[in-house]
Amino acid sequence: MRRLGSLAERVDWFQVLEDLRRAGLPCSAVAKHLRVPHSTVHGWKMGVEPKHVDGELLVDLWIGITQCNRHQVPRVGK
């Protein structure tokens, strides 16, 4: 049985946020878009795992900005 959430499968939230920043969307704009405090987004960038619903919204935002698909989301260990 495969263990879900293994290190190689986890989203690299730091890289997701860096990709958004490079595309012109800083953490403050991400926070406003997702309606969460800036400190929450900063925490994600520093390694805090977002709640599932917030992570899904962040991935959706990344997809919309980068025009990549869900399978291309940066992963830890890739």
C-alpha cells in the first residue's frame, strides 16, 4: 500500500509562491486574493502546510497565473 502524502508527493509551497511572485503577484496580493492574512501566506512560504481548502485555492491561483496544469505543480524532492 502506498503512503499518501509522501515527501515526493507534497506540494512545494515555497516554489508555488515564488512562481507567483515572479509572475508579478507578491505574497500580499496572494493574501488578498485568497482572503487570508499576509502572515498566513508568509507562513506557507516559510514551510507551514496550508489547510486543504487554502492549498487548493493556492494551486488554482497558480494554475491560472502560470497557465500550467495541476500535474505540473512544484513538488518537494522533484
